[in-house]
Amino acid sequence: MAPQRVAPSSLFDAHEELWRRRPSHDAAPAEWMAFHRRSAEVYAAAAKVDVPNRGEASQYAAFAIRRAREIEHRLALTLDCEA
């Protein structure tokens, strides 16, 4: 059973949740990609409820999506080179 995910009630809560779930520095790229995708979800949820910090939370969500896509692109290039 997957762990139940609770939406953060503020940008601060989002930072705290993600800091606890951050992969180790030497984690596999796929693990980092999943982390950044999850981060985007968490920050987008925070943007919906933390009105004073909506813009900042939205920027964090956009950054996380970009990082996930960069990793995905690098992984795709690696797979293409190996084929």
C-alpha cells in the first residue's frame, strides 16, 4: 500500500516535507527525477492554499518540473547512446 500523501498547508510545510524525503546526493538519476516530480506536485498544492506565497510556490513547482525533465532528457540520451 502506498503511503498516504497529505497536501501541505503552506510553502514552509512543503519545504519541510520535501527536505525529509530528499534522496541522497549519490542516488540514482531516476530517483532524483521522481523526487523532482513529487516536489512539483507538493509545491503546486502549496500554491493553492498558501495565498501570500502563491507566486513563490508556483516558481518552485516550475523549477522542479524543469529539473525532472532535464534528468529525463539525460537518461534518454544515455539510453540512446547504449543502444
